[in-house]
Amino acid sequence: EQAKKRRGQVARAAPAQWAAVHPAYPDPSSMFGGFPSTHLSAQDHFEVIGGDDDILRTARHTMNIFGIDMLLAEEQSGALLKYIGAHPRALVAEIQKELNLNDSPRFLRTLAWLMKMGLIRRHAGN
């Protein structure tokens, strides 16, 4: 839906006489305003949409490991993907409890990262 809205839109260039890099331009709020955004909920559930090859390919790209220390450990991320694959209707709260992932911020960042990488899809809860 957002892609349809953005199609045909031309990104604005920096105003005349501005430096190539300037703290006031481009404005990230307007630049990324059309991108979908939401909050994760304990009532959401996920499905794995990437296959094993996709997961391995994603892990091999060095650009994808920027900030990886802010996510779950590799073993926990693997367990998370396996659990979601085996239990696609499990709620976020159930997944966290079942896998004993007590670091909520790290767990939620990992879910967001997996969505960004196209490995899982979110289904909004009630």
C-alpha cells in the first residue's frame, strides 16, 4: 500500500546553496514518513516466510550484522526462528515465555530485525 503511494514521487533535492550534508536536511521524519510503522504487541503472532537458504544468505551479508550485538545471540535467534516456524499462531508473549527470553528489548529488536530482513511476517493481534 505504501509503495503505491510513493510510486511516482520524486525525492526533493537539497535546497540551493546548502552543503551536501547538513543536520537540517534532509529531514528524516519527512524522508521516511511514508514507510510503514507500528508497535509490536504481545498479542501479535508471526510466520516464517524465508526458507533455510534465505536465512543463510541473510546471515552471510556483512551489512546485516551491523548492530548485531543489540539482538539475541545467534543460538537464541535460531531457536526463535525454529519455534515460529513450528508454531505460527503463537503469540509474542507465548514465544518469549516458552523460549525463556527474559531480555524483552533484545527480543523485540530481534523480531523487528527478522521482519526487516524478510524472514518473518507479523500478523497483528486483537
